[in-house]
Amino acid sequence: MAGVAKMAAMLWLLAAVFMLGAAVGLAEGSKHGHNFYDFFVKETTYSRLCKNKTLLTVNGQFPGPTITARRGERVIVNVHNQGDKNITIHWHGVDQPRNPWYDGPEFITQCPIQPGTNFTYEILLSEEEGTIWWHAHSGLDRAGVHGAFIVHPKKGTDYPFIKNYKKLHKEIPIILGEWWNSDLNLQLEEYLKTGGEIHNSNAHTINGQPGDLYPCSRKSTFNVGVKRGKTYLLRIINAGLDGDMFFGVAGHLLTVVGTDGRYLKPFTVPTIMISPGQTMDALLEAKRSPSSGRYYMASKTYLSNPRLAYQNGTATAILEYKDMPLAARRATPVLPNLPNNTDDAAATGYTAMLRSLASKEHPVNVPTKVNERMLITLAINTLPCTTGNGTCDGPGGTRLAASLNNASFEDPHVDILDAFYYSIQGVYEPDFPNIPPFLFNFTNTNGSRTYWPTKRSTKVKVLEYGAVVEIVFQDTDILGAENHPMHLHGYAFYVVGTGLGVFNKTTDPATYNLVDPPYQNTVTVPKAGWVAMRFKATNPGVWFMHCHFDRHTVFGMSTSFIVKQGKTPESKMRPRPKNMPKC
């Protein structure tokens, strides 16, 4: 009996220790189990550019914690809102098969997580492999609430590019972001009042730091240690709110092997161009001569519309050879020769090199029989001023807006997914048009104000399950032509064609690449040009589509797809979780 009592006491003690450890893990906001994470969203004070500022972050980190998993696994993230405003989190690049409930955009698939409450996301990985990311999807909160999401190959498999390179020495997330001295929430409130432009950031950042070329930043510049003869995988993410970026490393070439969680045919370049929302996987071989031990990584804006104001600084990080003599490691780094800010040829030339790997292990399956064809115009527009004095800060005293096919999206007060699931009337309008309401020379309006006005609505496009959809995104020069990074939730899509000018439905399809087009979730539509993409609607639910310039999303350049459920259990949405946040 004494032995039994002793064993019982030991089991009780072990249980107590386990519970204490779990409690400590939860309190610290750390990863507390395989593919389980706790995210504590809270205000944190940071010092940048000689000033202190509070910033909404996850677990007090800027950028936030990195999630890692393997292809096909499940990830659970419990988000605790300890801030003073509503929040949601989106898992950018995750298809979430049959699982739209946990996609994240506020008032699209869920009501926001209110202060003092929590919500647990279930993230279902499927075909994603490579670098994706996560970020807030409420207001402009992703300025501080974002981080990397790395999906490794399944156990027993390896990267397809390993056979061409030595075994990877290290994987390094490189997150390109921005820093504002002002409170972005106040800027958003000001826009809602006056309809004016949202101001540019005060600095670009690399892994949260502006770098040596900005004031009061030298001591905190991000530093990457490397050794000669080793190969490194840079997982590059553009988490910025509003800037296409050029990025390069002085004295080194980058071999690009993936984008948006999918593999590419490798190609080698001195500089990449990456739009907000996109990711790029690039190999860097550390093989410089011993004469110099330090090199700058650098990023700066690619400005597709020269008439816009922009952040014209250069963010830097340092690549340092740790096996070099001390004198070499104290040398002043040199900058990479990045293209000029307005170098359109460098930007479009880079994106033209993206081609899917199209191997036996990573095949391409481009849909060829199209059921739904859509031509969607992208435009900056105006709305009538509704202030008391009748004068706003947009062009000609109007309010700035943006649209898709001249429909400027307005968030509902009940999320669209619930409205669809429960057949709630009056929340959305199921008549988003397949073509623009009027046709004109989209890329040459000669400054005419005829096409400036738009209207607010909550129009969505309804798709039959299994439909093959082709969307041609057409930029317009209404209030200025510019690039637009268009992102579709719930799907990756094949980018089958792109060009400058107005899309010609008779001749341009003959130029499509149906052999190895890139498979992306965020595509850069070139200024005064077009992009054609295809996907098969086999993921039922409600899926947001929007420009990933956040100010354009706020202005209304977005819509949603409602993909109907199929007839089999495998083609229907999973049941609605019982713990969804309430509006």
C-alpha cells in the first residue's frame, strides 16, 4: 500500500509540474506544443528614428513570431486580444480547404476579435510549400501585426533545388516593412472624415529595423552572419502597406526558387522586385573574397506612378562574413546597385522571369476549359464629399475612393460568410459585374473627369462549385495608372498572361503561357497594363479579393467570391465553429 501511495504522489507531482509548465508557456506567449501557438496582441513601445512610439504587435515582437510547419499539417493559433481595438488575423497564402471560417478578414469571414477576448484559429495546410506569412486583416493594423509562416516539405522529402546546391546552411526570414512615426489609426480616422490621402511611411525597414542610412538607427541595424562556402535560403516577404520594393545584396547574386509558397524554375538575378503581399525564396551563396567582410542588403521603393509622393529612403541590413579577419568585418559595407525608383523595365522584366517548376513532384495543371470570364478594371476614383462644409481633401474637393469594375466595396456590419451560411438577406449584393459598366480607352483617358465618380456597395460574385474562372485585371489611368498587387484568399491561381496597354480579347489569349505559368496568390498588375489568371472554384465558402496596397483596400478596391457548395461531403464547407466572434 505504501508503494501505491508513493506512486500516486509521484503521479500527482508530475501532473502538477506539467500543468505549471503549460501555464508558464501560455503566460509567456510561447509555442506550447507541436504546431500550437499563442498570439498575444498588445501595445508595445518601440524606439525608431529618434522617437518612442507604441505599436500594436504580437507577443511584443516587431515583426511578430515565425510559424513553422510541414506541408499538409494543421496549425492552431490562439489569438488573445489584449489591445484596445478590434483585431483579426489572416493566414496569407493558406488555401484553407473547406475552411473559410478561419481565413481572417474582418466582416468577410468573421466578426473581429474584441478587446479582452480570444479566438482560436485552425489553419489547414494543403499544397503550400515554401514561404507564406500572416498578418492582421483589420484596418491598417498589419503595419505592426505580421510575421513569417514557413512551410517545410513533408518528412522524407526535400527541397527540389537541393540537388543543385550544397545542403542549406541556414534559412533566414527577410521581412520588408515600414515604420510610421504617427499613429496609423488616427490617419485612418482622418481619411474617414476628410477623404484625403493616407500619408507615406517615415522609413522602410528590414526585419523591423530601418538600418544605417536612417537617423538613430545604426546600432540596431539587422545583421546576418554567414560563412564562406555556405548556401543560405532567404525567405523574403513584402509586409509593407503600400510599396512595391526592389531588394538586393551587394556583391552577391540571388537565385530565386519560389514565390507565394510554390516552387519556380530557378533563375539568378542581382535584384528582385516584390509587391506587398508577395513572398520570394532566394538562395544566396556566400563566396566573396576575403578582402571585404561586410555587405549591405538593401530595399527601396519601386514607384510605378511618378506623380505620387513616396518614401524615398533605403532600408539596409548587413551581411557579415563571420569567418573573416576582424579588420574586414569592421569595414564600411557597400550598397547594392539597385534600379532607379521609377525603372519600369527592371520591374516588369523581373516578373516576366517567374515560371512554375512544373516537375513530376510539383506538376502544373492549368485549367483549359473556362466557364466564367471576367474583365475587372482597377481604378482610383472619387466619391461626393459628405462633410458638414461640403469640402473634402480628395481631388477637386471630393473624397478619394477606389473600385473594381466601378464598384467601390463597403464592409457590411455582419460578416458575409455568416450571411451566406444562414441565408441572411440584405448583407451583400450578389451581382458583381463580369465586365466594366462602360468601356473606354482604359489606359488613356487624357485627364477626363468623366470616369472619376464611383459608388459604394457590397457587391460579390457568386460562383458554381467546380467552375473554371479566368479573370483579366485591367489597370486604368483614372486619377493615375499604377501597379496593383491583387490578392485572392482561399486560392492560388495560374498567371497565364500579362501585357501593357488595353487587353485585346481576340489577340492577347494567343500569348498565354499554359505550360509553366507561375502559381501565385498575389499578382502584380502592371501600370497601364493587364494580367490574366485562372483558377478552378473547388474551395467552397466566401473568399476576399483585393488590392494589397492597404490604402486601396480602405478606399474600396476589393470584392468577394462566394463559391457554392458541391454535392459531395468533400465539396462542402466544414461546419461553422461554435466559438466564432460576435459582431
